[in-house]
Amino acid sequence: MKVVNYYTPCIESFDKTGSLKTALSTNEQLTVLKKMAEEWGIDLENAERWMKGDEYKSQRKLAVSFTTLATEVVDKVESIFGKKLEGEVRLSPSLMRFDGFARYDSGSHAVWFGIDHPDADEGYLKALMAHELSHVYRDHQPKVWSFLGKPLTDVSRKEYLDAMTAHEHITSEGLATLFSQLVYPEVPLHLHHYYFPEEMQWCLANYSKIDKAIIDCLKTDQEIWKFYEDDIIEEGSPSRTQYYWSARKINEWLTTNHVKSPSDYKTALIQAHGWHAGEFLCFQ
Ligand SMILES: [Zn+2]
């Protein structure tokens, strides 16, 4: 996976011009980032105010150090999978909006990675990058998208999104959440879920409520993406509870059915990345 650094040219142009808008529209290296900011409707003036403020200093320091650390993370993940991943990791300013996501198009992924995100620290960024790369690895496993009946390079972004089912969503997010824990066991659990400690605590204490709500959803409208919102399970429940739920389901199922000794777990988790969503009997 190629690592492309948009952060350094952006922050250099920003320092020189004092304006984020000017930096993005005058530095040709940043054309892709500018397009992406427009696509997301990002408020550049707000981001600029934040980047000029005192609290940004620590996030800038983190981002600068992560521009060198990123290659190490990619190498570590690729050595665990035993495979070079296809596509590009784009280190970028978060513009206060995005931390990480793998954007699929025509058989390749651009992993946008906002390395100065307000919520991020080093453990968060490492866990998130391992998570996104797990999605990339899974998408290239032969059984995952074979039902589309053509090579992945011929599958457009729209076809991919249209073909995304609730079961593939929970399978891929559960695996990615478990994979980052495998790569970085020293990073605290809440950071593998992008939570504050109290949000993690809520999930641990209310598993049966999450379980009921998600099983109901899978049996009815399958609108699993609603769990990205806060307060879906009940007032005060955190967003993204489907990640915690599916990771826990897969973990329990793999450990019971596919792992004979703890040393098999890593192999089982990597193999499971190649199984079709319908094979995950833990979600049936
Ligand atoms: Zn994910």
C-alpha cells in the first residue's frame, strides 16, 4: 500500500499563506484534498480557526510524528496478512471532520486518514489505520464479492455500495475491530472502538440491550447503519454499537468453533477475513 503525505505540503502552505482556503487552492499537490473537502462540504473557515488555536499545537505535533510512523503501521499490517495491499493511504489534515475511512473504487481503495483529528492520539491512529487496512484486505479476498460475477477491477464504487448488505457491513466492521486489537493489543479497548472510556463502559454494561436491538434490526428492516447514531438503543447509548456487537459475536464464535488453542486465534481471524458474510453463522 502506497503512503501519500498530503499533510506536510498542506501545513507548509498554510504556514506560508496563513489561509487554509488559499493553501488548498494554490498548491497543486493538494488538488485531490481540495476536491475531497468540497465533496464533504467542509467549513474551511472553522477548520482554519481551530488550526490557528492553541489546542491545535498538540494535534499538529501528533500529525507530524505520524507522517513517519504511518509506513511502519502499514508494513506491520502487511506482514501480518502476508500480503501487500492494493491502493493508497492518504495522510491528510482532518479539517476537523474525518479521521479515517477506506474509499473503495474500481478494485482499489484510497484510505483517507486525518492525522491531526481532534480526538486522536498515537494509539487511536494506529488502531484506526489497522482497522481500515483490514477492510482493504477483506475486500480483495476472492469469496467476499464473487457474487457480483465479475473481477473487482470492473466493480464501480456505486455497484460496491449498492451491493453492501447489512451482513457484509457487520462482518467487515467486526473483523476490522478485532484485527486492530490483534495488531495493537497494548492500545486500550475503548480506542479500538473510537470511544471515550465511559462510552466503552456503557457497551460492556449493556450488551444484552445492544444484542436485542441489533438482532431485531437484522430480522426486520436490516437498516444496520442507523446504529451509527447516538441514543438508538436508549437515551445515552453511544454511536457505532454495531462494531462492538459484531466484534464480540465473531470473537465468541471463532473462539468456540475455529480455535483449538489460543495460538490459533491469529490464523483463524486472518482466514475469517476471506469468508463470505453468509458463512458467519454467529449472525444467523
Ligand atoms: Zn470500519
